Amino acid sequence: MGTCSVCGSEFALQLCPNCGGSAALTRRQVNKALVKYSYPAFGGLAGIVITNFFYPMLDRDPFLIAGVCLFLVPGLFHVISSARKRLVVDVVRIQRAYLSGGALSIFLALLMGCNGAFDHSSATSVRTSLVYKQVVRGKSGPSYTLRVLSWRPCRATEDLGVNGCTYRSASTEKGVVVEMHRGAFGLPWYSGAYSE
């Protein structure tokens, strides 16, 4: 049995025999329809993470935080609307939130990717000193980070993601050489960090 969204009468057909209105969507049908709107936000977040792997930026934290927020905030709005039993009323707003978050996260991923891909400047080697090194072991394997003294003004340190070989060879007695790039849009990124 369906309930008419116009006049409220119950009927077993697709259209209301009284007024010709269609049946109101159930919560399950609305949730099923909204799932596809979360795909662009997820794709943008995945693009940001993948781009960070190929063109790691020195100032990547704001981009990663923005990508996660643009993915989670529409979902939170969806959950709150569902808990308040206003899902049918808010469906258009939730769709807009998912699509806006997806568009912005895809834009950030493209900005990061184009910043590295269209950067035709030559790499500049910067020598710096190691402050400390850190390894985080997770389910997908270890993640290696070197914290080095910054060569940029108004910065104390920089965090660099490196491979296991560079991590093991780095020490405070040796220097660290970073292959820096200016970035097509002025967002500096590095193509490698090596122990001397």
C-alpha cells in the first residue's frame, strides 16, 4: 500500500485514483536514492589522497582535512535529517550538499594534481637537518615520516613522507636533501627526500 503525497489517501496502484498524485517515498527508498550522490565526494577524497601520493605538497594538511570534511559533512546532515524524521522533506537539500561537497573535493584534487603535473620548473635541491623520524604501523603497512628543519620563512619544521630505505638511512648526524618544486600554482611540492 502506498500513501498519496498530495491528498494522503492509501492505494495499491502507482497513481492515486482520487487525485492522480504519486506515492510518497519511504525512508528506505530515499536513502537508496541518496547513496549515488555521495559518490562524487568519495571520488574527490580518493583523488586528493592519490594526488598526494604522486605530488606530495608541503602544505597538504589543509587539503586533506578539507577533503575529509567535504565527504563527512553531507553524510552527517543526512544522518541528522534521518534521525529527525525529515528525510523526505530535506532530500533536495541533502542532494545539493552531497553534490556541492563532491564538486569542491574534486576541484581540490584537480588543483593538487595540476599543480604538480603542469609544473615544468626544474627541481631545486635543498639541504636540511633531521629533527626526528617517525614510523606509524597500520593495517595497510608502515608509514614513514621525517621531520626536518624548515628552509621556508615563518616555519620551524616540515614533515616529509619517505620510503623505508630513506627512513632507515636517515639520522641526525647526516643531512637530508629534499628535491623541491615550485608548483604550477605556487603550491610547493617535493619529488623526493634523500639522506646524505
